[in-house]
Amino acid sequence: MSVWDRIFMGKIIKDFGTLEEKSFIVGKFKKSVLLVERRGKLKIAFKWSGFALFGASVSYFDLSIESLPKLRQVLDEAVEIAKQHKHY
């Protein structure tokens, strides 16, 4: 977890680490998940970070804890669909 995560997202409760990481010739791209507290509320934050030869980028978006049951439902359904299509 970086200082930038703390500045942009608030208090980091848990860094769940990297979900995906891709390297290419002159750079790298990572997708990560954090549990954060912002303005007194818990949120799940998704972080995309990348760097290349002449630059870097970091972006975040978050979801309220209340949306996690819906997210779980979506992920479970996506896994079932992927299994049916033999991509899992």
C-alpha cells in the first residue's frame, strides 16, 4: 500500500493485493483491491495502476459496503456462466 492510496482513498483497513498484473515491453499494469474507510464509511476500492517508459497512471473507484451482496451475486453468476462456456 502506498502513500498515494492513503491520500486518495483514506484510511487503509486492508490491502487485498493484486488481482491481475500484466507486463508489456516497456511497462506494467496492475489491478488491486483495498478495504478503506473514507468519511467514516467502509468502502471497497478498486485500484488500477500502470507505468510505461514515459509516464504512469493510477486511478481508483470505490463501492459502498452495502453493495457487496450484489457484487457477490454478480461474481457468482459470472463464474457459473464462465464454467458453462468452459472458460473457467
